Amino acid sequence: MDPPVEDFLVEQMAGGYRTVTTRDEFSGKEVIVVRGAETIEDVFPDWIKQSRLDAHYYIPFDLNMPQTLPKREPLAEAYALDPPLSEYGKLTAQVFARHLQSRGVAHKGTITIYTSPTLACLQTAHEIYHYLRPRCNAIRIDSGLTADCRGFDYWLKEPAIRKIGYFVDWNYKSLQRAERSETIYTIEERVIEAVRGIEIDQDRHCVVLVTDALALSMINRRVRRLPLHFSEDIFTEKIRADVTVPPNSSLVFLPDCGFHQFLPRHLHTLTDSSGTLRVDLDDGVDFLKAG
């Protein structure tokens, strides 16, 4: 039986039935910078007290909390300075990885994920890797990507990470190393040099950099050639970065003849009940006006 005339005409006008999309696929040479996903601290600032966390005790009081936590000493102090992802944070990291796949990143060659050693960034990197793993190299931990060093003394070491089961390249050495005490200016210089080194070493394949809000803010300002005006108080800068760079927000750049020739590309933002997870690209400009 012939198809109805209406269906035939629609197919002729539309050129056949197709999936409607406006996406443009990645070339496979992009540098993708993403902030670690939402942590328990972002949702419940007093979560350590509420969960009665101590050396032998932990009560998850909400479905958004992880059921178990990696052992660290001293437990409460370590997690106060280096908190874990919320369950929602893990899900948004997976959604982010799925979006990368839908943009063709996984079909353009091998992907390498570099991450700050903070727990939230490491967990975010793991969730992205887990979704894209057929096309991913082992995760590379680089302390040079870290601007938030509050939990420096409590970052998970190799034995603990192996026990959790994360797939990490243990032969990789940080291009730049974070220190316990640094000024805002030395942190900015270190983060930028780490990104520059990764970009030079990427061998023209896609890389994903997972870092904290302040580091992503620094990268954004340098890439967009905004004047870098910081207060000398790292805590103040971190608060401002937390506002302008929400958890799991990202920037994408295409390297061209060096770090200062990065060209902006875009990923769709994720919106939840609290707003959109979009980087405020004008935060550097707003900061200048406020000053």
C-alpha cells in the first residue's frame, strides 16, 4: 500500500525524516576547562556537624549525601578543607560527559583528562572518565591546576586513590606544583603555566582540565586578555570566583599557535532550580568597575 499523500509531501519538503539539532561538533583539538561539580559543602555548609562526622562516625542525613567517605586523618578537618561531591554533583558530571560525547568529542581521537588533586575535582574527573572511558587515557593529576589549596595536607595520596579504584596515570608528574603558602599572584602564574604546558604537550588531541572556581576564573581572564586585578586576600577572591564560576560550569578553547591565541568555543549550560551553571564571562570587567 502506498503511504498517505500527506506523509509523502512532508517527506519531500523536509528531505526525509531527520533528527533536529543545532549542535556543531568539536574538531577534537579543543581544551575544555570545567569546574569541579557541586560538593556537599555547597549544599550544606554545616554538613560535618549535622552528619556527626568523626574518626568512627558518619550519618548521611540527606539523599544528596554520599553513603560512604574515603578514610582520611583527621577525618573532620580533612573534609572541612577538602569536601566530597554531592550525589547531585556526580550526576551533573555525568551529564557534562554525555554532552561532550554528543558533540563528537569521543569520535575525534583519544581524550586526556587532567585534574586538580582536590577531592571534588578528582571525583568529577572520575565521573567524566567513567562515561567516556573507551576513548579516554588514564586520568592525570596535576597540582599546578589548583588555586584552592586549603586542603593541601589532606589531598588523597596514591594508595588511597588506588583503593577507591580510580584509573590514574601514576607515571605522570605535575607540570607545576602547588605549595602550602602562595600569594594570589604566584598562584595565578602557576595555574597559567600549567595550562600552557598541557596545551603545548597535548599533541593536538582533546584535553579536559578539571579545576576549582578560582583557577577557572584565572584561566578565563588570561585567555580573554582581561587585565588581572586581584585583591591580595585569596579568601576574598575565592568567594567572588564561587559566585561567577558555578559548580560544573565550563569554558572551551581552541588552541592556535600558543596559549594567547586560544579561540572561544561553547558548551550548552546546565540549568537547575538554583539557576544556570554558566560562567560569568565578564567577572573580570565587573571587578575592574567595582575597584
